[in-house]
Amino acid sequence: MSAVTARSTTAPSATVRRRRPLRLRTVLLTAVGWLTALIFLAPYLQMLLTALKPTPELMKSPPSYLPSQWEWSNFADVWSLKDPPVPDALLFSLYVAGMSTLLALAVGLPAAYYTARHRFRGRGAFLLLVLVTQMFAPTALLVGIYREMVSLDLTDTAEGLILVNAAFNLPFCIWILNAYFASIPKELEEAAFMDGAGRLGAMVRVTLPLALPGVVTALVYTFIGAWNEYVVALTITSSGDRTTLTKAIPGFVTAYQEQWQYLFATSLIAIVPVVVLFIFVERYLISGLTAGGIK
Amino acid sequence: MAVQDFTTRTAGSGSGSGSGSGEERTTPGALPRRVRTGHRLRALEPLLWLGPALVLILAVVIWPVVEMVRTSLMDISSTGLTRGFAGGANYADLFAEPDLPGVVLRTLVWVVGVVTVTLTVSLALAQLLNSRFPGRRMVRWALIVPWAASVLMTALTWRWMLNNFYGVVNRVLMDVGILDKPVNWLAHPAQAFAWMMAVAVFVSLPFTAFVILSGLGTIPAEVYEAARLDGAGTARTYLSVTLPLLRPSLLVAAIINVINVFNSFPVIWAMTRGGPGFATDTTTTYMYKLAFDNQAVGESAAMAVVNFALILLVVLVYLRVVRGREETG
């Protein structure tokens, strides 16, 4: 914005007149910007500060802002906890999220590729189905999902969760991959095909690498969605060794125990990696999430 | 023309008439062999590529929709046994619930309030992120955190921060002098609901701000230049140039937000569980409680069907917006 203004003021006198307000503007913007960042980070900062407090200090009223003693050992302690079983839940969540992502991509890649490259009967209907189901959340269909999982005998299994996570993230995957495949000139692929790469070879060696940002975005988004999923895990799994991290974490604060320091130490272990992943794909996300409504 | 198009498609290039001719020339040997079997296979080819996706969507997204509607018409015992067809009995039970009017009214306040505030604040946030200042990238990263983090965990932090005795919110408000003794924020329905709405706004802001930011990016610089030459000031430019051009992004952001906020479960579940009683429930948490606390599965399904019908309505509006854009743009 400021650059546009600076470039458009051609007369030197105008530049001189404008320089001072511009600098004030930048200072103000910076202050507001950094304050905004602080506000958005505050709850997570509070998470960190609570996770680092020694146990007795948590029950101090009024609370202290900073830990009197920085208990970094809290982060080590959670790995050996049995109630809730943090390491098991971490592994289970990793497995569920990983498999959901693989399934969504394995199923979504061919569908997205074919709809981007070919015109056929039913293509419009298929894309409409994808567009509509992208707006469906498992929460809204919870009773139906629960009844289905009961009748398929998939409650309390990783497979049940994997199916739900993969299916509900599939529309986003198809949508964003479809957009990427469609943007890659077909001629590039044809050229590889004529060089003897074969249909599949041309797709794997030429198109897929070019669509990599889309693939990575679909991958990361599905993984994070499944990693953070709570409602379905709450509904179709019961506590035990088949517990996702989101399902396990509230178990730190029950009628029998209040271990907020462990709750937040575990939360941070769950949050930090996905935030880092998310930052990498953020700029590719919007077009997929708004179904190309905004480009 | 049509015949030629068909042959090239049976040959497996299948991508319209434009590029087919080149391939015909280079793969003359493959053509006749494939045409013979291609007739019937051709119709099945899309199924080969789309089949798995279709199966997954139909089995895991559409089946629950059907199952939900079916369940809402069935008489199901508290232990989950189906005792037969119930007709509209579940709906009658649902609408006779004394708590329902309050829950519906709260849902309305929840959706309208959270979405309105989210959109308003997001407009400002997007404007901020669109300007140049040192550290802008860090600010953008900070904004991503509530988006990427589990909503459940974020809501749990807020519950802890709002704790009567140990929460930092009371500490800050007392240190500043706004409160002279701690307030038990989440114990009183109205206060609890207001805080939960604030948390719902907090977790909805990043996505919305980034959608609007991406909308700002589509506004060409010349438009601003023209407004400047016409002598429009900052406020005037924003109101008569930026806002109208942001309409598409705002509309899409609003619709997606309505759906997300309506379905929002973890915020309420983590902070009050809809309690005390049903005093802070929305139709979404109420539906859950009917099924899994009260064991009234049929009635819960009826609630779910009502919720889902409302969402479908919003989705239809969304389709009109998105599809309309595709056709015109």
C-alpha cells in the first residue's frame, strides 16, 4: 500500500510532504500488528506458562503470571503417564492421521486427475457432489456416523476413524488437486507420453511433481484435520488403548484429578508441529477451502 | 467432427477434440485394437478413476445422512434396539422438549453473533495484514496458530484462563482494577455463553481474515489509483471501492463461517458441556446430549435432521454464489 503511494507521487515536493505521515503510519501499523500477534498468541503463551509450573503452584489463588520455578520436567513426565496414556494416544493419533491422509490421497489423486484431464458424462455431477460434501461436517452427521459404525462393527477401531477422517477431507483434496492438475498444460504430459513414458509414467513423472504444492497442501490439511479431530473420536471410541490425543487430553482434568500442567504440556506437543506444517501450506489453502470462489 | 471426436476419445486420449488429432497421428497402431474393445470400456473408464472416491463419499458421508433420516423415523430403545417404525413421534418428542425453545434461540444468537463479529474484525485484520510493516510475516504466522491448533485444546486453555480461583483473566482484571474479587465466569449461563462466543470468534478469525486478505489481493492497483485521482480519501476509498469489490470473498467467508460456527462443538463441550443443565447448549451440543447422555437416539436423530436441513439450505446459497462466480468469471 505504502509502496504504491510512494511510486505514484512523482512530484518531489509531494514526496517530501508525505514522508513524515508515512513513517508515523508505519510505526502505528507495527504497534497494532505486534499487539494483534500477541493477542492471538496469548492463550498459547498461557498454555506454555502453565505447562512449566510446578504442581503446587497451579492451585495458588490468585495465580502467578510466571512460574516461580521453570519445571521443564513436566514435558518429560507426560511421556510416562498412564492415565490418560499420552504415549499410546500420540501413537494412535499419528497412525489414524497418517492412514487417513494416505487413504484420502490414494482415493483423491486419481479422481482429481481424471476430472481435470477429461470431459465425460457425470463429471459435473461428481464435482457437484464433491462441492456439496465439502460443506458437510462429521458433527452434523454424528448420529448417522455412530449408527453406521455400530452396524459395521467399527466402533473402537482405528479403521472407523480413518474412514471418517479420509472421507470428510476427501472433497477438499479432490478440489485443490483438481485445480492444480487443471492448471498444468496437458502438452507437457503429452510430450513425456510421446517420449515413451506411458500414460501413468507421464502422470507420475511430469504432472505430479508440478502439482506438488497441491499434493503437499492436501496432505498437510488432511493430516491436521484428522490429528485435531475430536467429535467423532469422542463418539465412536471409548477410552482405552484406542484413544486419540484429543480424546485423551480432557482426561487430565476430571473429578479425580486436575493436572493442568500435563494437559497443556501434552497440548503443546500436539500443537507445535502442526502449526509449523500449516505455515508452509497456508498460502495454497484458501482457493481449495473456498472452492475456487476466491483466487 | 463428432465421429472423429469419438474415435480419438476411444483411443484413450479422451480429452476433448482439440489435442486428439496429434495423438492419432503418432499412435496409429494402437488405435484399431483399442476401438474394438473400447466401446463398452470407455463408459466404465471414469468409474475406474472416480470409483474409489465415490465409494468412500457414498459410504461414509452419504450413508450417515440416510441412516440419520431413517433413525429419526424409528423407535429405538435406550439400549439401541430398534423397536419399529415411529413415524413422526421422535419429532413430536423433540418439539415438546421444554428446553428446545431456549436452545434454538441461543443457537440463533450464537451463529449470528459469532459470524457478524468474526467478519467485522476480520475485515480490519485483513487490512492490517495487507499493509507493509516490519514483522508482518511474524504477525501472519501468529494468526495461523489458532487455525492450525486443535480447537478443543484452545477452548481448554480458555477454560483454564477463565477459572474462578486460578485463572489469569481474573488476575489481570483485578490487577487493572476492573474487578475487586474473582468472578466465576463459566458458572453463570449468560456470562459463560458470552465467553464461549468470544472463543468461537477467536478460532474463526484466522480463516476468515485470510479469505478476505486473499480477496484484497484480487483488487487491481489501478482501481485504487483511479480512486486517488478522483480525490477519494482513505475512508471513502474503502467504503466505495474496497468493500464492494470484497463482496464475493465476504459472501463466501460468511457462508463457510455460518456452517462452521453452527457445527461448532468442541468450544462448548470443553468449556461448559452445555451446562448447567441445557443452559448453554446450542442445537449441535443438544443433539449430542440427547443421543449420548439421555440415550434418546431417535429424538437426537430428529434434532440432527433439523440441523442438517438448515445446513443444506446454507449450502444451496453457497452453491449459487460459487457456481455463479464460475460462470461469470
